[in-house]
Amino acid sequence: MSLSHQQYALIGRVLAWGLAALLAVAIGLDLADYEIPGALRLALVGWGFAAVSFAIIRQNMLAYVTKRLVEAALVVWVIATLTFLLLRFIPGGPFDTEKALPPEVKANIEAKYGLNDPLTKQYADFIVGAVQGDLGESYKYIGRSVSDIIGESLPVSAQLGFYSMLLAFAIGIPLGVFAASKHNTWLDTGAMFAAISGVALPSFVIGPLLVTVFSFGVPFAFLHGTLPPALWESSVYYVLPVLTLGMRPAAIIARLTRSSVLEVIQSDFVRTAKAKGVAHLTLLYKHVLKNSLIPVLTISGPLVAGILSGSFVIEIIFAIPGMGKHLVQSVTNRDYPLILGVTLVYAVLLVIANLIVDILYTVVDPRIKLT
């Protein structure tokens, strides 16, 4: 039995609002420093999968998504292969130290980790292990598998990235709409000055500056000890890292939203709505904003990439035990399995983020058909 357009729309709204409600509960528990129950995590994953599947089926995108997933697997394979080869051909090795090891000791270590095997066998072992979820054992964290290290650090990096992106959209979109609604006024100029400043200032400058002001009270002594300068122990520790990482994406989104809203606001349907007496805020946030989100969605993929790469610096500055810290340290230590494992995880996250952005196009603007 085929469903009507109204029934499809109703199911879509139920799935969207249900997912938003579950996400709001999870965020509330996390910010209140409660552990998110396993049942809620499972419900989030299941409901999210149902919402995405419904969007794919409704827009007849199954063939498109299947093709993209195949392309994604190919991209991840290429990244894994290039990373593997680069690590093997760059001069030096994981067990080269300032004080040279005795040849027999070094040979035994390399034999243990299979580094003296032919390159083709090492590559085949790596690919087979990665497909099975076995990324090997870290060279520097003795006795610990790469999968365990990623399993411990990935949730922290995911929290940092998620809250930073949430902050970027929560600040950037309203600020852009506000600036557009006050076009050519001092409010518009002030909002865009703040946005340009956010784009221009790098995170490694913003982070120490926020720590200096809100942790050490310089030059405002009354702010001394307001926020912790480092670590990731409770929700109060989230504030400075999330602000630092989310400020630049928020500024980019604000500028893009402003320009997009200014373009849409000149459309015929907006003039018609004004003539019919539609309230200004309703017109601005319900009609104009929805038709202005495509450029914002387009930039979301690169912004996710920027947040993932920017988290390396933030995790080092604020001593956050996430994957970025492990990636930096693994490169320094030439820890091949850990470098490969973390790189693969980041590659998969970026591919998934870009696919979700493509699917959201059709949700925001049903006229778009992905085939």
C-alpha cells in the first residue's frame, strides 16, 4: 500500500522530532555529568538509522547511496594504502632511537611485529586485519591493541567535535539571520566584524587567550578560576575547548547564512508573503531561512573536516585524552599501527559526514533529487 504525501510528511516529522528528543535527553544527561545509559545509546543509533533510511527510501536514493558507499569504501582503501606505503618508505623506523639498539635485539623486535616480512605480506596482513576490525598492537603502548586505544579515545573526540559543531550552528545561523535582517545598519556591521575576527584568529591563539582570561584572570582578576584550563573530566571542562574549536566554524556559518538570506529575501515569494501580512519573524525563520540553508549544508562537510583536523591542536593545548593527541604522538613515535588505525577512523568519519550532508539536501529542499 502506497502512502500519501501527507503520510510521508507525518512519518518524517515523527522520526525527526523523535531523534531530536532522544538527542536532547542524551545531551542533557552528559552536561549534567551523568553517564548516558546503554539503552539510550542504542535507541539513538536505531532511531537515527531509521530516520536516515526513511529519507533515503522517500527520495528514491537507494541506488545513489549504494553507489556512494562503494565509492567511500574505495576512498578509505586508497587512504589506507597510501598511508601504509608512506610510513614504510619514509626514512627511519619505529625502533630507531638516539641510542642504537644491538642488532640482534632490533631484529627480534622487528620479527615480533612482522616488520622483517616482505612488504606485500605486511600490506596483506594489515588489510585483512582492518577488514576484520583488528588493527594490530601498538608499538609504544606495550600490550595494548590499537582498537582498545581508539575505543577509549574516540568518544572524547566525538564529544568535542559534536559540541563544537552544535555550538557553531547554534551561534552562526541566528547571527547570520540577524545580520541580514539588520542589513546596512551598525548591528549588521558589528556582527560581521565579529564573524571576520573569528575567521581570522587561529585556534592556537584563541585557546591560550581564553585560558589566560577565564582560568588565570588576566587582566580581569575576578574571572580567576572561573573555568578549568585543561583536561576533560566533567561538563565544565568542555567550555573552553568547545568555544575554541567552534568559534571559527560559527563565524564562517554566520557570514554564509547572511549572504544566503540576503539573496533569498529578495525573492518573489517573500514579497508575496509580506503583502499577505505574514509576521516578520515567521517569514524570516520559517520561510527565508529554510530556503537559505543549502549553502550552509554545502559548507558543513568541509567544516567537519576542519573541526576534525583542528581538534588535534585543541586536544594538545587542553590536554584532552582524545584521538588527536594519539595521532600526534603516534607520528612522533612512528607507531605504524596506531597511525594507520586513527587515520582510517578519521577517513571513515569524513566520508560518512559528507554522505549525510548530501542526504540532508533533499530533506531541506525536496526539489533536489539525488540520482
